[in-house]
Amino acid sequence: MNSIAENSKPLTAQITLPRAAAFVEWLVDHWRDKGVEIRHVEPERVQMVLAEVGMVELQVAGARKLGCAVQTVTLQMGELMQLSLTEHLGEFADEMDWPDGSWNIVWNGQSPRSPAQLHVMNVISNHALTPQMRRVRLQCDDLGAFANAGLHVRMLLPAPGHEPAWPTLTDDGRLQWPPGKPRMARRTYTIRDIDEAASWIDIDVLLHADGDGASPGSVWAENAQPGSSVGVLSPASGLLPRAAHYVLMADACALPAAARMAQMLPADHTTSLLLWVANDAERAAFDVLPTLVQPDWICAGAPGASSPEIARVLDWLARQNYHRPDTVLWVAGGLPLTQAVRRWLADQPALPSVRKMIHTYWR
Ligand SMILES: Cc1cc2nc3c(=O)[nH]c(=O)nc-3n(C[C@H](O)[C@H](O)[C@H](O)COP(=O)(O)OP(=O)(O)OC[C@H]3O[C@@H](n4cnc5c(N)ncnc54)[C@H](O)[C@@H]3O)c2cc1C
């Protein structure tokens, strides 16, 4: 991890909520899957170390109280972490069905200076890049908060046939939903492309099989009509640190992130990229100039469906020069992919000069 911002004092907060320990457990599980290093300092005190970002410490101070300290590599990252923590609290509160006002977070004098904003955007167009990948172009008149801020956004998705009932955002970043209206589903997507002057962003969404859930993200992308609206929270996270060499691996839902990164990588680097999609037709979703990067492909089955594909992924990784100094190894996609890579890496010699960023996008 880069060093924590010089002279920076931790940002501290008190969180009041119905079930303090349960939230810590949930966040630990959630972030562990995203590659966050978890340190249990004491039974009721846990530190979560996010590569290139910093550390969040949570301490259970009672059944309904948590102490929180955030220390990050830059002050801007600190603000993003404050907002991210609030967003995660909101998500957990939704999962628990807690009523509005049942939790709050009070920062000690340092509320984020630039609180997240909710942008209501209009769908301009929606077309199929491939049989499984939709490109949805969204219009927003003020994209100032989007340029250079981060790659990923949380989206509030209206259900088909329902008028959206937008929440408001409180100063400390909480979403407040209008009483008596259904809350919209929230999902994370990558800004695949942005044109600030022309006021649009593109989001590429994978249409995936139902799994065992209602898949509001996939359903929204399949049905979003020009003229309809969607909520987008200010972007955060996802930028790759500078390195001499990048080894990138993604399954279909992380292909948009891999494509955006390929376009943003510094000129003086080398890159190996593996993309794992369902079949040859899906390769067209990677519309990046071959002069920037030429991916290797696995075009077979649903990601994680069977062990032969996982074996091919690991075989590819073993053949890369991933252990050379100043390398970033970035892996993103479903749990079957990220779990397999993590387990495989655990059996390899330690790699102190390799920054590993392994992010689970769905499970
Ligand atoms: C940082 C980040 C960036 C992301 N960027 C993108 C992006 O640009 N484009 C994109 O399409 N997705 C992206 N994702 C993944 C996306 O948020 C998830 O796939 C999300 O779960 C999809 O929501 P859903 O409502 O369609 O399905 P959910 O309701 O979340 O899941 C329903 C069922 O479908 C299964 N499922 C969910 N996603 C997939 C999948 N991709 N493949 C197979 N089965 C799945 C689940 O296991 C579950 O059983 C990103 C995720 C993260 C964390």
C-alpha cells in the first residue's frame, strides 16, 4: 500500500445502528470478496486494508454503536471512503429492512467536503453490442463530477413499468427514500466511455441468466427505453495505480472495466490481458483499438461453469510474467474466477513487488 497521507489524522466517526456487530460481519464478508485485506486486531476490532486506498477500522462499541476510523493515501480518497462506508451502511440497512432514520453516521468535524450526488440521467440509446452485451448511453448535463473521479458508479434502477420514486441525499451521504414507495435496486457498473462536452456516458451491461435472483440490473438493461430515467451516484474507485507491467483478467461482466482500463493505461508499460466470455460472438464487446492491447480469449461457457475453463484461466496466468517487479495483477469477475485465482496465488511463492487487485463483481 502507498503510504498514508503525510500528517493526516484519521477521520473518525460514531455510527449508531440497530445491529452493530452484524454490520461489521457483513462488511468484512463483502469486502473480503473484493480483495480487501482483513485484519482482526481484537475480537471486536477489525481493520480493512484497501490496496492503494488506505484503511478503515471498525470497533464494536456496544450493541448499537460502532467506532470508525478512516486513514487513506490522499485526502480525496478519504472522502471517497467516507461516502463508500455510508453507501454500504445504506445497502445493509435496505437488506435488513430497517426503517429510514434507524441509523446514522456522525463524522467528528470532517464530513466529506464533496458529498456524493445523485444524478438523474436520461437514456439516449440502448443497443446490443453482442447478443449478451447492451450499451446504454445516458445523458447528463453536468458531468463535472465524473471526469477523472473513478471508473465505477452505483446506479438506482427503476423496475420495468414503475415510475421511479427518487430518494434525496442527506449531507452525510445517506439516501432517503420517499415514504410508502418501493426502493429502487442498486447495482454497480463501469463507465465504459464518457464525453463530457457532449454530456453522455456509456454503460455496458451484461445480460446474464437469471441465476437465483430477480436480476434488476440485467432486466433494466434489456428494457431501458430512450427517454426513460435512471439514477447514478457520483463515481468512485477503480482507477489502476501506475506500474511498468499489467496482467489483467476479466470475465464478461468485467469486460467493460478491462476495456476502459486498456484505454487509460500509461504509454510506457506492457500489458497482458485475458478475457473470458461465453462464445466467439461476445468478443465484439471489446471494442478497443488493437494497437492499445490485444487480448487473449477464452470463449467457452458461462463464467465459472466448469473446472476445465478455470484450469485454462490458471494455465494462462501461470504463463504470464506476473512476478516481475512493478507489476499490477488485476482480476475482476464472478466469484468462481476470483476465488480460483486467489487460491492459486496462495500456493505460489510470495510476490512482494506485485500489487494484487482481485475484485469479485458478482457471486
Ligand atoms: C466495481 C464493479 C463494476 C461492475 N461493472 C459492471 C459492468 O460494467 N457491466 C456489467 O454488466 N456488470 C458490472 N458489474 C457486475 C454487476 O454489478 C453484477 O453482475 C450485478 O450483480 C448484476 O445485477 P443483476 O441485478 O443483473 O443481478 P443480481 O440480482 O445481482 O443477481 C441475480 C443472479 O444472477 C447472478 N449473476 C449476477 N451477475 C452475474 C453475471 N455477470 N454473470 C452470471 N451470473 C450473474 C447472481 O449470482 C444471482 O444469482 C460490476 C460490479 C462491480 C462490483
